[in-house]
Amino acid sequence: SLEMALCNCLLRVMGGCHSKNLGSRWLRLSPRRLSTQSLSKARDAAKLVERKTQEEYIALEDGVGAHNYHPIPVVLERGLGSVVWDVDGKEYLDFLSAYSAVNQGHCHPKIVGSLVSQAQKLTLTSRAFHNSHLGEFCAFMTALFGFERLLPMNTGVEACETAVKLARKWAYEVKGVPANQGKVIFAEMNFWGRSIAAVSSSSDPESYTNFGPFVPGFESVPYNDLKALERALQDPNVCAFMVEPIQGEAGVVVPDEGYLKGVRELCSKHNVLWIADEVQTGLGRTGKLLCVDHDNVKPDVVVLGKALSGGVLPVSCVMTSSEVMLTIKPGQHGSTYGGNPLACAVAQTAVEVLIEEKMPENAEKLGKILRSELKSLDAEMVTNVRGKGLLTSMTIPEKDGLSAWDFCLMLNVGFQCASTCTTSLFYSFSDSYLACRLDSSSHPVSFASFCSLSYDFYLFCFLLFCVVFLPLRYTVRDVFPRVMFLHFCMYIATTTTTTTTKTKTQARTRFSGFVIP
């Protein structure tokens, strides 16, 4: 009978799934037999020696990995707060913060605790099911940032593409733009990733050369130019204008006062969505939770990523109104990992850490100190100091026909090499190291961690002055007053009543080898 056949089938399945038969059953069902010998071979390939040197790690990666980056020849192994260590145990003061992805500091205990706790319960469901964290995360974020809807993704470029899709869908179904005629306007020198859509909007030949054909309907206007933007927005087929409040990859380009307010007014006037790409500038980097908060304006769509997880795993999101978000129907957009319970739990904790520990306020305070000190130097030494919060950049002018880049090549106290379209620097001084970034126009860029204590920050300044400015053929007399001030501030920072005894001891130990050149 049918009932008997079903019972026999069920018994066979249960017998096959019995613990002692599970392994053999899996091998029978697998299209390719799993071999312990092949597994051992793969492990041997990954682990050539028990303890690799930095050169061996690098050679292994270069031998089997893609050559799409040119990193500094330093192999990092662990990190905590604003400090990272390489495989040889050498300590580095990290003022790169993974391009603003580790704003909360490396391995923040509360964020890691949230990761471990949720990873032991449930990590991934796909969006075929609901999970117990997605709704809570959406409610938390929309209430905090003042939006109605949130769509979760994984990376910044995914979230930006999501915003572009939303804008086009809204334009066709709400604004009334004719089908397939929609346009999205970008600012020149933008950077939001390396997907085909992202490079289609790029004005950097290094990003787009030999990757065409490109996505149609993308146009660009000069950054910080409201007149050019207004001319572009007069086209009735424009769906949206996507812009970074401060351009990061372009060299920390800060727009004029009133630019973002003008963007808001023009987009409202022409019924165009304003998309604020806050992947790098958002979440406290510039001294506010969002960079647009400096101008008291609200975009129609905001994109967040990077520090949204505290650097623990990829998490991004798009927030907007119900009118815009609900134009996308089930099955029209999404991601297997987007909104997974692990990401939602970690991201909510990461944002809570930012607020509870007043990290944006710390970024604002320390950024003002850095820019004030840099601006007080002689104009021949450093110019064009700019930025907000702990997103800071400057220009080191050429001297005697040599640029800052040339001097960095000549320095034998640290490591440096090209990294994509920029140059990354690891300055070394008295066995302590400083990580920051230098773009192709001699503009050092700092992305300090918000958890950096005062002594870390003043040590950064101290290294910057001693290792960069002194070798630039400036006399000790030019820099000595600044260095003395910073040395004094480092001492004050390590003796303040708000610093723990352990921290003071660590700081004094770190500073003990420093002398004025």
C-alpha cells in the first residue's frame, strides 16, 4: 500500500541519517567523492611551514592569489583598539583603520562578544525565512537616523548599487520618467567601489580603462559646483544625484560651506532624489553620526557600510522613505547574506558602541587638535590642511625639486608602496610604527580609530613631524617647537586622571625610546 511504501521510505532515510552511517551516506550522495588525501594535500599547500616568515606569507599569496592590490610588505596577525601587530610581533599604531571600516577600533570586546554570542545561535537563514534580528535592526536604525525603511546588504558598493536601482524604480513608477530613459548624476572624482556600475560613473582612467562597455544613463558634474548641478538637474529624466559629503578617495575634498544645503534645495526643486554616499564619511568619522549633519540637511537616501559592523564582517544598508523603498517588490532585489541574523546583531552593537562611548565626539575633538597643529606650521612645510573630525588630509609641497613622495622613497626607516591609486605608508621611528596613507599628490590622509586615546593621537603627530617633516630638509629649528609641544602633550595624555594605571604604564613604555632628533 501507499502507507507502507511511505513508512519504508522514511525508515530508510532515518537509517541513512543515523550518526554512524552519516559519513558514508554523504560520500555516496556527493557527486565528487571527498578524499582525506586531497584534503591533506590542500592543507599542506596552505601551510608550507609551521611558522612562516613575512616573506613566505607574501610569496604564498602572490603565487596563488590575484594581483589586484599592491599592499605594503607587512603581514598583520592581530589587532586591538588602535594597535595592530605583525607576525613577528612588531607593534603598529594604526591610523588607517581599514579606510574607516574599523572606526570603533580593532576587535572591540563588545562587538566581538555580540559576534560570538549570535554565531553560536544562528548565522544565516537566507531571506527565504524571517529571522529574529532583522526587524529589530531595521527598527533601531530607522529610529536613530530618522528614516522609514531600511534595506540590508553586505558591502558598500552593493548598497550604492541598491540605491541606484531604487532611484531608477522610483523615477519610472512615481516621477513618471519614460522607461529606460532615467539618468543618475554623479560628482566627478567620485569613488564608491569597483563593480561595473561603479566604474561606469568614475572619472579615474585607472578604474575604468578596458572594462567597458559601461552602464548607460550615468552622467557626471564637477564636485562642489552647484551651477553645474542645476544645469544637469533641469533634464526631466534625471532620477537621482549621488554624492559623497566629503570625497574620500579623491584626497579628502571638503566642499564649500553651503554646498550640501544647495544640493538639498536643488534636488527638491527638480524632484530628484539626493543619495548621500556615507559609506566612508558616516558613522562618526567626521565628528557627527552622519557627515550631512554638519549642515543640518537630510538626504532622500543614505548609504552606510564599512564601520557599520566595526570591521568584524561586511554589513551595509540603504535607508530611505516608504515611497521610495516600496517601489521594489519581492523578488526584484536582494542578497543571500543581506540581513542575516549575525550581521544584524553585530551591526546594531557596533552602532551602539559608537554612541555609548561618544566616539563621534572624540573624533571631533582629536581632529580639531590635529588640524590646528598642522595649520600652525610654516606654509612652506605643509599646506591645504583640510577635513572634518578624524578624516584629515594635507599637502606637503615640493622642496629642492623633490616631492614628499620622493622623500618617502628615500626613507629607509619604514615601508611604503603603491596601493591601488594611492600610496600607503608605514612610517617607522624608534621601533614603533605608524600606518597612514599618502595619495598620488603628496597628501597624507589620516583615518584614526575613534577609540584612540590621547597618547596614541599625539604619538601619531609626533611621528608625522619627526619622520616626514624633518627629512624634508627642514631644520630642527623649524620643527623643534612643534615637536616639544607634542612631546609635552604626550606626557600630559599619559598622566591624565581619566587614564588607567595600566594605560599610563603602556604609554610611558611606548614613549621611552623617543628623543628629539
